[in-house]
Amino acid sequence: MRGVRQGLAAAAAALLLAGCGAPPGGLFAGPLDGVRLMVPTPPGGGYDITARTLAATATESGLATEIDVFNLSGGAGVSALSRLMNEEGYGRLVLQMGLGLVAGARVHGAEAPITDAAPLARLIEEPEAILVPPDSEYETFDDLRDEWNDPSRKVTVGGGSSPGGPDHLATVLLAEEIGEDPRETDYVWHDGGGDLLAATLGHDVDIATAGVSEYRHAIEAGELRVLAVTGPERIDGVDAPTLRELGVDMEFTNWRGLLAPPGTSQAEREELVDALDTLHATPEWRDAMRDNYWSDAYLTGEEFGAFLAREDQRIQDVLTPLGLA
């Protein structure tokens, strides 16, 4: 009996010690604990900001004690997509993705269609901004349009996404709307937000197109000026008109979401989506959307999967005439 009592005491002590490092509420981890959130681009870009905001918000709201966010860049995001596809059934690996990766998979020949992954959720959408340094010769969008339409002048546009990604798509669609040949657009890809910011401030490019959230601190500090935004309405806190206000018949928004590896069980998908449902309803997430100038675009599960398939086809249709698909 003494040996049995000693064994029970040891087991109780082990449980007590384990509980010392447990999250508030007991020994059970939060529903997003153990998730590894993979970012397909270098630090500082839109995907990275979204992933780290999601992780911070999940811990603040008690859905996880910690979420491991890591960057795996290369091939315009296709390296991370390939990693996801090769982790079949490992549902705790989640890929931060969006419109840019849908295009990147097409342009750079992903080994498997992006639609083969397990759809979790579309999270947010945001417009693009047309950005210049404070000392740019373009005081207004009309100044830019006049020079772009001048055959003797050349406008170089910088973006943080590869050809086919949202920054590039916004650029070529804008060129087409103002009467330019989108195939002749001088677009320079910078792999990550930091590189694009340096190129813009250093006048290596004339203008930049990028998501507003990526450069909100630079915009607020006066390091960048916004000539126009591509969304359907103005953005609170950003002193810039929409393209439609300026007579350009164009709207464009980017979106971002989450995928799990193919073969992730239905039970694990539902657990993750339920946790994301809870996160989406928190005041912390609403505050994060407001602070980053994001719009709510929440869509989950099979509905998101159907949306992803439509986007994949839409991007194929856009890229084919440009010779990129």
C-alpha cells in the first residue's frame, strides 16, 4: 500500500507542476495552441503583418498562450505553399495567404493547385494605395496621370508582390484604365515591404502601389504621401481620394486568408474554424482591423473554398492576356 500511495503522490505532484505553466483556467491549452503559422514572404510585408496581428490577438483574447509565426520565403510564396502541400494531414501547420499567392502559384508553376489545400478562412480585405515620398514631383494623382500619359516620359512603379500579385494587378489595371498598355508598364518587384519602402524613399521608383496597412506608420509619420486609394470608399485616417472620385473607373481590393495542408481531418478543420469564429468576434480583432485599415471579409470552410476556386480562375483569366499564366 505504501508503494501505491507514494506512486499516487508522485503523480499528483507531477500534475501540479505541469499546471504551474498552464494557461489560466487549468491544464487545457487554448484552441489555437500548437498552431504554427507560416508566412510565405519575408518579414514586414502584408502577409507578415496579418499573421503576427492574428497571433498577438489570439493570445490577448485567451485563445492561445503562444502561436509560432515563422517566415518561409522564396518563389513568390510558392516555397511555403509547397511546404504546406507536403505536410498532408498536419492540421496545426497553417499558411497565411491571399490573392498574391493565388497569382504566384499560377505564375511560378506550383507543384499542386492551391485549391488542393484545406480552406480555413478568408479574414480581411484592404485597398491598395498609390504612394510617393514627401518630396515627389507628383503633388496630386492628376500630376501622375499626366506624366504617365506622356509618351516621352516613363513612370516606374514599385510593388511588394511578384508579377500577378495584388500590387502588380492594381498597377496594370490602373494603367489600362488611364489609357496605357498594361504590358508596357514598368513594374519593379521588391520582395518585402522594407525593400519597397527604401526604393520609394530613395527615388529608385517613381511611385509605389501597396496595401495601406503595410505602410500605415510611414504614412502617419509623413514619410509617404498617398495620392489615391483603390477601394470603393475613402479610408478613415488617410487623406486621399478614391480613384473613382478622380474619374478613374476602377476599384480593386486585396484579401488575405488561411489554409491548412491537404488531408487535414474534418474534425481538426472544424476545431480551427470554431476558434477563428471566436477570434473574429472579439473586440481585440475588431480593434486590429481598425488600426490596420482592414475591412471585414470573414468567410470560412467550404464557402471560402468555393471563393478560392473562383479567384483562382479569375486570376488565370487576368494573367493569360499578359503572358504570365
